[in-house]
Amino acid sequence: MGNRLSKIYTRTGDDGSTGLGDGSRTGKDSPRIEAMGTVDELNCAIGVLLCNPLNEALQSTLVTIQHTLFDMGGELCIPGTTVIGKDRIEVLEQQLDALNDDLPPLKEFILPGGSGAAAACHLARALCRRCERRVHSLSKIEPVNRESVKYLNRLSDLLFVIARHVNKQAGIADVLWQHERNK
């Protein structure tokens, strides 16, 4: 286990820089820090989602995802580090398939909403897409584990399916986009 923080502020970032896990410093607005920040935002959104009543299996899945996202943040914090592997993507795909099998086929686009849990899940999904874009952007200029980008892509799909699943569990219909409403 690493060092514990006994003092939260260090003043070292007052100049607009921040430290990476390898000891180097970079700008707080660098693409790497932006990617790390969006991973953190996503993790927070999943924490908010977990404040909703969810079945034990979903809670366990989401807590595992939070741990993986924390690992991903560490991976991004130490350039050249690889933590996320294909096995984590395969787990997401299995969960996706299992949850999606129980849902009716989509015939319309779905708007974020329904139950509070589904709305929180849709927000996490949208943040996941932004996170995926930021990590992909970073990968164009610095080495990034490609499995992390794939993981985020599958995770956004899983969050969409979880939103539909929790609505179904709650007996609440998904909010369908009404493309003809203004015609």
C-alpha cells in the first residue's frame, strides 16, 4: 500500500501544474489530466447511481466497475502502465448480454429518464461517452492502453442496458423519443 495522505493540500499545484504517478509534472489542463478527470467524474456518477435502490447483483457489478475505473485512473496517472485487460471487457460483454436478453427489442430511441435510477444511469452513460472521447483523444498524442478505450465503449453500452433494466424492474416504461411530436 502506498503512502497515506496526512495533509490534503500541498500548494505544489498553485502554478497550474499537477504531479503524475511517475513523479513528473504536467499542466492541469493537459489531455492526460483531462482524461483522468473524466474517469473520476464517471466514477462519481456511478457512485450517485449506487445511491438508488438496486438489486444486489447490479450493486456488485457497479462497485466492481468503480474499482476498475479507479484502476484506469491509476493507469492514466502513470504513463506506460497497463492495468485494464481483455478479461475486464469480456466480463462487461457477458453482463451486457445477460441483461439485454431480458429486454424487449428497441424500436425507438430512448430519452434519459423513467425511474430515478435509470436517469442516473443515463447520466453516467453520457459521462462515459465523454470519458471515452477524452481517453481516445489522449491516445492520439501519447501512448494509452487500447483496452481502456474498449472498456469505456462497452461500459457505455452496459450503462444504457442497465438503465432499461432498472426501468423494467421498477415497472416504469422507458421514455421514448417521439419524432413526430412537432409535425
